[in-house]
Amino acid sequence: MRYEFRVTGRLSAAVAGAFPELDKVLAPGQTLLFGQVTDEAHLYGLLLRFQDLGLHVVEMRRLPEG
């Protein structure tokens, strides 16, 4: 499963480094993180990491495979 997460603000290299399994793209006022999520436990683990780092996820969506 591939997912995209939209996070408020621009992530520093150090904070983005907390998500080595995700690619990063900067957008106006946001950072998009996307990549392969292996299972439901991995998805919830990512969400906990966002929360632990005080990041605000404004959108999360599953991407089509391809």
C-alpha cells in the first residue's frame, strides 16, 4: 500500500529524517511525505511518529498502486 501524508509547514532535515521510509516533497506551506506502508501496524506507527513530533497531518490518503 502506498500512502501520502500532507503535513503543515516545512519539515527540517532532522524531522524528515524520522521518516526514512517516506519520500519528501515541499509544497507551499506544507510538506508531502509519501511511500510504501507495509501493513496497518506500520500505518499506525507512522501516525504516532507524526503525533510524537508535534506535526499536524492535514490529509492522509491511500495512493493507487502503480
